Amino acid sequence: MSEQTLRKIPLLPLRGLLVYPTMVLHLDVGRKKSVQALEKAMVEDNEIFLATQREISTDEPEEKDIYSVGTLAKVNQMLKLPNGTIRVLVEGLQRGYIENYIDHEDLSEVEVELIEERQEATVEEQAMMRNVLEQFEQYIQISKKISQETFASVSDISEPGRLADIISSHLPLKIVQKQEILETIAVNDRIAQILDILSNEREVLGLEKKIGQRVKKSMEKTQKEYYLREQMKAIQKELGDREGKEGDIEELTEKIEKASMPESVEEKAYKELKRYEKMPASSAESSVIRNYIEWLVQIPWNKETTDLLDIHRSEVILDEDHYGLEKVKERVLEYLAVQQLTKELKGPILCLAGPPGVGKTSLARSIARSLDRNFVRMSLGGVRDEAEIRGHRRTYVGSMPGRIIQGMKKAGSVNPVFLLDEIDKMANDFRGDPSSALLEVLDPEQNNTFSDHFIEEPYDLSKVMFVTTANNIGAIPAPLKDRMEVIHIPGYTEVEKMEIAKGYLLPKQLKEHGLTKSKLQVKDEAILKVIRYYTREAGVRNLERQMATICRKAAKMIVSNEKKRVVVTDKTIEQMLGKPKFRYGKAESENQIGAATGLAYTVAGGDTLTIEVSIAPGKGKLTLTGKLGDVMKESAQAAFSYIRSKSEELSIDPSFNEKNDIHIHVPEGAVPKDGPSAGITMATALISALTNRAVRREVGMTGEITLRGRVLPIGGLKEKSMSAHRAGLTHIIMPKDNEKDLEDIPDSVRDDLTFIPVSHLDEVLKHALVGNK
């Protein structure tokens, strides 16, 4: 470079473009200042200075926005295009430094110091030029983007600087890299830069080639697989097998998309689907995976039915389906009322406890109907394997989810009424304890993430309304019972059975047997006789069977033209049903010594028991007969001990136990009897026999006794009162603590009975024995 006078030249800033000396290039110019600079150049000596912008996006570049080293160029041709831009042909002449930047309103000019270059090459530069040409040739062979003619023209260049510039213009370099080469004045350094760039580009091209080959192989493999699959589909179509595994995968993919699963479950489903796709159809695991995916898409994850929160409609439905059962209905209506107010409530877990046939299962169905929810029932009777509840592990063919998930699939919604029937009949053995597995299901705080061994993903059971049924609450494990709200259904009274038979059972059987009320009429007294003498139960199953028998007999009579209309009365019932099958206790016709009437609770409701005491000379032996349980034997011993301690007050010989043998008997000796409520009855019968005082025939009694003579409360007062009413008793002696239970007794029964609350045996004797004051 030599010292020169500065030249003032119009400036043309370039965007995304750089021109080397000796390069000939077409440019499109559209900016106002650039056009003015061109016009000024054409007027003067056709020379213009080309400098590249640092940023392409700058529309009005200033001094700081352009590089300080550029190229002096000659404008060889200028053509105005229809769109208003000017196309010019420029030829690069030589490098130049911008020393001063002059910005006019209509154009920009620069004062430039031009740089002269040597044309002759030194020996070292000649060697470098050969090396560059060799490298450039190898680059052309690998890239195949530059023609051999270009290489031929480049190889004829003898000036080292020009060679470096021309090769640089043909390489795919960024503007920054090209600018660095333009700013490199020393020829040796410029050629060295080109050598480095060529070496690097050759490595990059080699890697690109390898990657390209790998991609090509992969694409060929994919295309081959696609082709084979299409061939397989065509073959299956020709053979009539329109499904095949491909059809399965398409179908399962569509099902997964429609299942609205939680994100984690959907991810698991797609993962298993990919495994299924890769696995041979003949593989045993293939069927296990397919079965798993089928279960995932069939279980309801988000589908929810809308509750009909109309408390009056629900009350009507419950009354339509069931007579009585006021406490249960009240509980369901309370749930509905809270649901209506809050719009959100975790499903309660109700346990309907009571004897068979009282309508526990059908009541759960009515609850579902009143809420307009789906209903599903699962029987737990005899279930002894934990896998029945939690499902089997997916490790073998034939594995499946537990009954809870199966029930949810059957229900088809996430908020059904789910009946767990006979929860007290579960057992446990070496396969696990199913009642413990139910703890998570029936815990409102845990069942929102119920874990099934087969599904493996948490399932939300919190919206399910669980209803369980049981005959014997004592058989349910305490932790399980603690999670449920127990509602006792004690059984139906005679009055309730009468209403159920007239309003529900008989109309149903008439319809099922093709009869009408005009063809068969059953009088009330006939129904009452059926209830008393042909059934003995707490529920109404046997009563329904007897109604069905009456309908069958009547149907035969009508079809055989024996009668056109059948009327059944208490006189003709035996013709239909045969001789009575049962009897029930009746009040004694006169006062008896040593015999007291006790009231008992049975699974069939209530009954009366006459407890008899016989005293004979002997050595003080106490005999108990009548197939009594341990509790009743203990009650007899307690009564006996109390009488011995109070013998003087009761006017009984203190040595009676040494001189007499005492025999206590409860009739119907083949029927097992047990319970704590016969204490005062045994004590009264003993005292009656020992004092020779008669027991009032119209009095029935129930209550437990302590050694101090206190009367303790009992259960089943409603049923016992019904049996007393049926037997013709008029007075009932009961524990004072049971006064709260009187409101449960039907008005028709309570009005005919006199209830005598007592807290001590002295009060019992006062009301029970004749002659007491």
C-alpha cells in the first residue's frame, strides 16, 4: 500500500452483498440516496464506492452502519426497471479505506484512500497458490456445486491477490467472513485464510455426505417398510382379511383419541400401542398389550352423567318403589339437598344393614333412579382373593382388572351408584384379604387415586356414590365399617307387610301372571293370614312367593273354566296354600304361676317366648333347657343370684337353693335362643314359682338384669312390640332407657299397648305379679 491523495467518491451501501476487485456483478438499486449516488457517478467518471452494511435490516445507513473497507467500482451499465428500481452492472477495481464520511441530504459521499496491490507473485506465494488451487479442485469435486469451467478459468489467474478474491467469491461464506478477507490487505495472509476456509469446508462437506448417505439409507428402509405394509394390506384385502394388525392399530389409535384420558394415561396408552405395533401378532404378550389398551379406552375417565337435583321428584320415586324405610329415604334426600346447594359433594358411602328380603338391593337401584345416575352392582359374597378387588398384575395371559374397574366400565360414567352387595360375606385366605383392599375404595380421602394392579394408573372414584349391603354388621372388619355410614333396616312390621303386599307385591304378580284385579281379588284378612301363618321373615321374599302361588292357582282355575273370577278370603286361603306352616305365640288365657311371657327379637322380626320355671324337692340343682345360648344361661344365673341375695325381702326361704331343684325351660327346644334381654323375664318367672304368686297374663316383658337388680336397655323394641300386639298382650314392661325408641313404633300398635318403663326389678315385680302392691 502506498501513500495517495484521498479521492471523493459517491457511496453505494450494499445489503447482504460484497464485491471484490475484478468481480463483475449486477445490482438492483432502489433506495433514494443510492439512486442519487449512481446518477452522480454516471455524470462524473462512472466510479462509485461499494461498502457493505453491517446489518441488512438498516434502511437509512449512517457511517457507523457500514464497514470502513470497501471496493471502488466502475458502473458499466445502468437500466431502469418497470418497478422503479435501477439495475446496474458494476466491475470491482480495487480496495479502499473510508477516511471520511460525508452525508448530504440526497446522497452520501466518502473520501477514500485506495490500496494498490502487487501483481507479481513471490516463490512462496506461487507455492501457496498451487496449494489453494489443489484444495479448491478437491472442494469442487466433493460439493459438485461449481462447474469445472469455473475451475479452469480460476486456474489461469497468475496474480495471488486476485486468485484469493475470486475463489472467496465462489465459496458459501457469510458476509462477515467475506468482509474479513476483503479487509486482509497482505496477500500471504489472504491466501492462508482461503486455505483454512477450504480445509474446513471440505470437512463439513465430508460430514454432510456421510449424513446424507445415512438419511438416504433410512429413507430407503422407511420406503421399503411402507411398500411392504402396502403390499400386506393389498394381500389382506384380496384374502378378505380387512382388519389385520394395521387395522387394529388404526382402530386403537382412534379409540385412544376419543377416550379423553388424563395426559399421563394417554401417554402410557400410546407407549403401549407402539410396543404392540412392533410385536409379532403371534406373540402371547401381543394379546396382553392389546387387552390392556382395550381396557384403558373402555373405562370412563371423564364421562359424567348430570344429576337430576329435584328433591321432590326423588321423594316421589323413592315412595313409588318402597313402602316405609323412612330413615334411608331421609338420608338420600339430605344428600340431594346438599348436592343442590353445593353443586359438588364427594359421594357418600352408605351401608344398608338388615335381614334378607327387606329391599336393600332394590333400594340402591331406586337411589340411582332418583338421582338419574347409572347403576352397577357387584356381589362380594364368597370373594376371598384380593385380586378380585385390585386386579391381576399384567404378567400373564388372561390377567384382567379387579371388579371395581370392571364395574366402572359397565357403568360407563365416573359418577354411578355403585352397589357392593353382601359386604359381610367376604372371606380371606392365603390369596390376600379383599376387605383390606376395599379400604382404599371406600375411603373418601383416598379413593380419588385408586390403584388397580392391572391398569397401573390412578383412577378417580371420588364421584362414585357407593352403597353397600350387609346382613350382619358384626362380620364386617372394624376399619372397613368405620368408613361407612351404617343405616339399619330392621325389617317390616305386619302393618308394613300388609301395605307392601297390597301396593307392590300383589299388583306385580298379577301383571306377571296375566291377571287383573277384576279376575283375582285377595281380601286383606287373607293377606294377614298369609303373613302370620305362611311366612316367618323380616323381609317380604316369601310373602311375594306366596302371592305368586295364589296367582298361579287362580290362573289355573280361570283357564280351566272352573271360575271366571277368584276371590281369596281367610277361609279359602288353605285351599290355595295348604295347611299353615307356622304358629306364633299367643297370650295365656289365664294368669300362671312360674310362667312369664318374654319378648324376643328374631331375624324374622319379633316373637313371644314363655319362660317356665318348675321347682321340686332336691339338692339345689339348677337346670336350663330349651337350647339356650351362653348369654341366656348367664342371665338365668344372674337372676338366680339376685333372688338369693334378696330372699328375705321377697319372702322366700333363704335356704331354698339347698332344698329344691330348679328347672328353667324355654319352649321350642329345637330352636336356638340367645340374647341379653330375657333377664327380667327369667327373674319374674323364678320369683313367681318361689313365692307361689301368679304372673299377669296380659303382661309381656323385655330387659336385662344385673346382680343388683338394675334393668339394662335392650334392642329391637319395635319388633318386640309388634309381636306383643300380635299375641294379644296389652302391657309391655321395658327398660326406662329404651323410652327414646317408642317413637319408632307404628301408631296403630302404640295406641293399643301400654308401655311401662322400669329401671329396677322391684318395679317389674310390682307390675308383673298378681297381688303386689
